[in-house]
Amino acid sequence: MALTLSLVLLLGIALAVLLRFKALGAGAAVVAVLFGFYLADTGASTTVNDLVTAVTDALRSIDT
């Protein structure tokens, strides 16, 4: 059985956990979120998306 989760959901949970355990301050979290939004508007978004896709495909192939 395959379980599919959104990468945004996983990153949101990771950010919430970091905030909860004070491993990341609220200001740094805001900067990280804003950086992600602004990065999505640049030409680098295709490269970042391709990199994340390659990593998730590699992780998926390790499991099978």
C-alpha cells in the first residue's frame, strides 16, 4: 500500500515541530516561509522542483 503525502504538508509539520521545540525561532520561520514563496517566483523554481522530484524518486526506488 502506497501512502502519498504532500511535500508542503511534510515541510509544514517539520516547521511546526522545530518551532515547538524552539529549535527555530518565529522570526526565522517567517523568513524561511517568505524565502520559499519568493523562490517559487524565480527561475530557480524549476531547478528546485526537479531536484526534489529526483530525490523523492530515489527514495521511492530504495523502498522497492
